[in-house]
Amino acid sequence: MKKPLAALLGLSLSCAALAAPFPDGNAETGKKLFAQYDCSHCHVAMLGGDGSAIFTRPNHKVRSPQQMIGQMKACSAAANITLSPSDEQHLAAYLNQQYYRFK
């Protein structure tokens, strides 16, 4: 009886980890970082408007959590910004909550 319960608990925990692609990120902190680094500045220059279409356009580049981190690295390098791994997690959590909804 204990083995099936332990297996079920382990499965539940692994599903919870999969449900949160950026478990070390805080969306509120990410929102503040997005504003602090003026991330929308480049997006507005590229697309106009408020720049958020970069996340929602049909041909957007980001299709997975891993691609999001990669794109953030490319964007921060282009903007000459150094993001810490925790900053990346916070920004990714914010962008995921606002636009992507990866599970």
C-alpha cells in the first residue's frame, strides 16, 4: 500500500514541476525588471504600438520555455544588459504569465 502511494506522490511532484517552467521566477519581480531595463523600447522600435505584439504575433520565435531563455539572452546581449540567472527566471515568469502560458 505504501509503494503505490509513494509512486503517486512522486508523479504528482514531477507533474507540478512540469507545470511551472520557471519555478525560481517571480512574475512581479519580472515585471519590475522588464520596466527597469526598458525592454519594450526595442520592441516598440521593431513593431510600433506598445511593442507587446512581439510576443503575440503569429510568427513569434519563442515556442518553448528553453527558447524564451535563449531569446532573452540574445535580446539582453543586443541591449548590452547582463541578466543574472535569477533575473532570467523572473523575466521569464512574467512573460510566461502575461503572454506565453507555457506549462
